[in-house]
Amino acid sequence: MSATTAEQAGRRVEEVLDRLAENGDTEACAAAEEVVRVLMEFYGSGIARVVDLLGRPAARPPADPMGPLLADELVASLLNLHGLHPEDAPTRIDRALSALPQPVENAGFDAATGVLRLRATASTGCGCSSTQDSVRQAAVDALACFAPEVTGVELESAAPREPALLQIGPRPSLVGADGRTSAAL
């Protein structure tokens, strides 16, 4: 990957925008300028995040200086977008799953199809479809930043939990300070 200077990139963008303007298609020209603005904002946000994460004063430098960068969704997505993320797909998948509010188990990733199978743990909500859908969507959202090669998520339900048996019996007697027993209130 050859390094492009800011001057070279700016010149190329101007050339493309000028070609669009020459064609007289003002709508296409406006759309192209909007795309450039959106991308500039995206990359500007990423660079600002890197500066913020690296510039934070710390009592002790982190053992892994890349750790905060790799854990950040915006920076991780930029690294992935350009093939610069140093972690392999399984590590990035685990990182994304560990950030979910409800725990799930990785039941396997098929790199050929891009499908990740997840297994809901017993503690993943009530098991109803709306809960399962929210767990699946949370996984999809986290994986989009950390592991974009995951193109589909299948959520297997956990084995149904047996309902807890509530046993009701007589309340135990209480022994007072005077040694006499009385029925609990």
C-alpha cells in the first residue's frame, strides 16, 4: 500500500469533482461533494479518537499500547476497512461478543459463508423471540465494527430452562428473647 500525501489526495478529489462539474450534472456533483464531506468527517472522527486515546494521561502506560485503539469501535472499523487490524478474525469476534450486554457463546464461524452461529446462554433473557432478536441485533451491530467479515448471525436458543419450583410451607416459629416461641407474622 503506497502512501498518498494529503496534497496528492486533495488534487485527485478536485480532479474528479471538476470532471463531474464539466459534465453539467449538478446533482451528481453535489452528491459527490457530500460523499467527500461524509468521508472526511468519518476519518476526522477516527483520527480525533486515536489522538484522544493515545493522549490520555495515565498513571502507568498500558502493557499493550494498541489495546485501547483495538477496543474502540470507530478505530477498529477504520483498521478493518483498510486491512490494518493486527488481530485475526476469531480474536476480533470474541472481542465483539465480550462487549454484548447479554452473554452468548460462539458456536462457530464459517469463513466461507461469513455466517457466525451463536448460542444463547441460559441467562439470556426469558427466551422469547423479542429478547432473542435484540441479542442477535446487538451482536450484528458489534460485529460490524470489529469483524466485518461476519455477514450473517444465526442465534441458536439455549435449552429451555425448567421453571423454578416454589415451595410454600408453614413459616418457622420464632424464639423470643424470653425463650418462648411464637408464630412468625
